[in-house]
Amino acid sequence: MSCSPLQQQQQRKLVIETYNKIKNESVENPLELLQSRIDLLQSERCNVAELSLLYCLQSVHLFEGGFYDEAYKWAMHAYALDSERKEVLQMLIKIHIPGAQHQQNPYQHDEKAREYALKLEELCPEHIKSLCVAAECYSSLGLYNDALRVFKQAFFKSTSSNKQYKSHEYERSADVEEIKLAITKTYIDRYTNCPNDAHESIIQYLVELIEWKYHSLDVSKLQMCIEEIWERIEYILGKHFDTITDENLDVSNDRMQRIETQWNSIHKLLCFIPCSVPLSVKLLSLIYDIVYQHERFEFGVEFFSRLISEYQTYHDNCLTVFARFDNYHVLYLLRAKFYKLLAQTEEMMEDIDQVNTRNMLNEKASENGVAMVAVSVDNLLAFPVRCDQETPIIETMQQIKKRRASRISNINISPMPKQYRDLHLTPKTQSASKQPSSAAAAAVRDIVHRSSSLDTELKDAEETTVMKDIRGKCQRLQNENCLLQTRLVDLKNDMFRETQRNVQCKKELDSLQQQIKQFKAELADRESRSTVTETTGTTPNGEAGTSEMEEQYLEHLVLLKRDITKRDVLICELKMENEKYCATIGAQQREINILKDCKKQNVAPKDEARCDVKPAEPVVGKASAASSSAMGTVCQSFLQLVKFMIGLLALVVLVFVVNEMIQNDDDEITEGVSQNNVYDESNIEL
């Protein structure tokens, strides 16, 4: 039996009144009232969706009392009535979420809790409490990134609602403070539950905790966080530097790919480090060594430039507790080294000036006053970086306020000039006769004020122009001095190289002269030995050669000379024949040229006759006769040319045969000479 609309409206009104009374704690016995209202509505067969609110309250009281079965049953009844009501979903999340307070709860289930949390986040994106419940569910399940995302969404909703609804400002501010604490607790839980060997993840979590503006960490805890970040970054960079130095001996493609992948991870880590985490001097020097080993000089310049600018702006604008960076001279020094490696002299000189000035200020501020060596172009790359034991410098809000107040108090007001002091400091209680009129006094004041302002402006302009000129001249002189120093060093190096070359050339000349002397001595010995053998017929050792062998040797030489003369005569004859053939070829060539000229002369009259209006027949007959005679002479000359070519081919064959004969005779001569040399050597040995 269904209820009428009027009854349903009355039932909804009764349910909402009961729910508000119990939630506001305006009833002495809420459980009795709740149970009576539920029995009454069930007896009336109430089926409105608002009844799920009373079922949720019943489930909450049973769950807190430890009656988990009954609580789950009432929650499911509420879910069956209205599955999209936020109170129902919050109750189901509370039942299924794992927790230490309700360890005996048999209905703890991670997947179901996550499912209801997702549904709650999707259905109620504007309700702050629902978002906080879903975020707490994510946090208890270990989904810290989702929890932080939903908590921050609720935080921004609450801050924007504070601006819109100022009537509930106190309640909203309390919710905002709770959300801030919840976000900080989630950051800390994510860090504590992370594995100890996941160094990069821990660095990221600590950095995000420090970056959270409302982290509410004191000085000691913030210092501990930054020290742990330093230790883990130093471990990662040190391990990478050791691998690079160990693998420098290995030259292979696998090694290059491995180093490239490692550099990508290091590059990602260095780009992730924010300005809120100041790096120590030891870490900065280690970063310089790694970038130098990888030869990424441009990235080194960009990295240290980013640190310089971000540290300064963060230090000037931060209003809460933060870690301060003071070692700017190290950043300028390392960037100057990269500028020198990139051959950027102007930027390098500016950074060197910054390093020297900051070192001088540190020396004056220090107690011991130990003088440091100035940085120059020569000792820049070898200039050491002192890595002492360093602790993070934390600046509190009181120190920030004091520093900002000191900046304002340092502003000095210029004193009044003497000539105008009496005019402005005259007492006001004077007679009317002595005092000038108000208009005249105002005019005088304006004139005086303008003149004084003009004087001060002129003086300031003159001082600024003079100082600018002096600074510009000093800068130019410094640059010229640096250039001259570098030029002098280059000239010294060139002179040293030239002297080394001269010394080497002198050594080579001496060695060549000694070799020449040795060759001359050997030649003199050989000439003396040959003269002795020709005159005495004996070897250099004084032993006489046999006459028979000499006679045979002389006969053989005579035969060789005869053969050579015969060949010379034959070659001369062949040359003569060749000249004759060349003469005949020239004569025939001349005849051919004459015939060509004749043919041209015969063709020209024929063309002229064609051009006339009335051609003559006898001229044509003469031309045809001349052309036939020319053709006969051409055929005769062609036959003579063929004969000449055959004769020339025979001559070439003859010359080729003669050359082979000469080569064979030369081989015999060389064999005979070698035999004679062997004979001479045998005689010398005897």
C-alpha cells in the first residue's frame, strides 16, 4: 500500500527534524528517539529517500559500540534506499576502511572502501567534508598522491568559500586549519612509508613537504629534512661520479649508451631541485665535476645561473621559515669556470669580479681575517673550492621581520641646507606686520623648493655621470689589462714552441752533417782502393791478381763493345729510315692540302654560276671535268697513304725486335759484370 504525496511530505519533514535534532545534540536520549522514529516510519511503510539519514545515524551508533554486523546491515538498508547520498557513502567508507581502532571489524575491505571514495568524490565535488572523507580514505589505503590531490582541492574550496561567506568565517577558518594539518600529516606519512632505498622518491617527498607553505615545521625539523636531502643527493651523485671515472677506460657503444642514460637521470634530478632547498658547497663542487666529465658546459652555465637568480628572489620574497643560501661566491666561481671552457671572456670576467668582491667582504666580516688568494684568469680552472662541514641556515619569521625592518631603517633623509633652515624653522607666533602674506610666502617656498630640488638634481646628475665615466674607464682598463695578459701568455707560449723547434732543427742538422762526413769518408776509401787495383794490379791487401782472369775479362769487354757498336749502327740506320718515311708523309700531306684547295676553288665558281640569272653551259662542263680529275687524285693519294701505313707498321715491328735483342744482351752484360765482381771479391778474400 503506497503512501499519498501529503503523507510522504510529512514523513520527509519528520525525518529531517529528527536528523537535525540528533546531529545538533539537542535531545537527551538520542538513541531512544531515533529508534522510535524508525519504528513509526516503518509501521507506516515509509519509502522516502530521506529515511536513509536515520538509517545512517543508527549505523553510526552501532558501529561505535562495536556491533559491526548490525551497523553494516543498517548501512546497506540506507544504501538500498539512496545509493547517491553523501552520508550513506561516508558511512560505508567508515565501515570498510582499515584502521587500528576497529581491528575486530570483519568488514574491512580496501577495494570497496576505494570504490565508495571514488563515487563520493565524483558525486560531491563541491562538498568540503565529503572531499576530506575521501582523502582520508585514500591516505589510510596508502594512496598518498590521491589523498593530497583531494585534500588540496578541499583546501582551495574552503579558502574560496571563506571569501564568499563571511558570516560563517570562524567555522570555515577552523575547517581550513584542519585541512592544513591533514595535508601536512599526509606529506609526512608518505615520506615515512617510503622504502629507504628509493632515494629519488624520498628527495621528492621531502622537497614537496618543504615547498608546502603551511607545513608548520620548526627549525630543527626543517634542518633535519634539508640535511637528509643533502645526504641522499650526495649519495646519488657520488655513485654516478664513481661509475663515470671507472668507465673512462672503456671505449665502446654500450658504455656511451649507459653513460647517456645515467646523464638523463642526473639531469632530471638537478632540474628538479628547487630554490627552497639550498645546496651545500660540497654538492655544488660535485655537480661541477659531473657536468665537466660529461662535457655539458652550457647546461652548467644554465644551472648555476638559475640557482643565482632563484636563491636571491626566494630570499627576498619568502615570509615564512625557510633555509637561506649564503655561498654565492661559489656559484659565481663555478659559472666562471664554465664560461672559460666556453671561451666567453666578458661573462667570465664579470663572475671573477663578483667572486673577488664577495671574498673580500667575507674576509672583512670574518673574525680571523685570513687573506685569500684572488681569482684570476690563470688560476681560475685550478682554483679550489673549500668544502667545510656545513649545516643548513634556517631563518625564522622573527629574523625575516627584523631584516625587513632594518632595510627600512637604513633609509636616511637628507638634511636641510643651511640657507633655508632659518626660513622654515621660524616660530609661528609672530606679529602680522612682520609676517609676509600667505601668497607671497607660498611663492617664496615654491621658488626655494624648486631651486633646491634643481641644485640637488644637478649635483646628483653630475655625480652619477662622473661615476659612470670612472666606472666605464676602469672597466675598459681592466678588460684591456686582461687582454694584454692573455696576449703576453700566448706570446710566451709561442716563443717557447719556437725555441723547441730551433733546438730540434739544430740536432737534425748535426746528425745530417755527421752522415755526410761518413759518406765522404767511404767514397774516399773506395776511390783509393780502385786506384790501387788499376796501377798495381793487386787488391788493397797487396795480393796480385792472375793474368789469365784479367785477359778473359778484357776479351769479354771487347766483345761487348763490338756488339754495342753494331747495335748503335743499326739504330742509326733505323732512325734514317724513319726520317725518310716522315719526309714522305709530309710530302703526301702537302699534296692532300693542295688537292683540298683545288676542290674549294672549283666549288666556288659553281656557286656563283647558280646565283646568275642566265647560267652558261661551258662553265658547268669545266667544273664537272675538274671535279672528276680531283676525285682521281684523291684516290691515288689514299692508295699511297695505305702503302705508307703498311711500311710504318713493318718498321715498328722491326724496332720492337731490336729492343728485345738489346735487352737480352744487357742482361748478359749484367751477369758478366756480376761474375767479375764475384771474382774480384774472391781475389780480395785470397
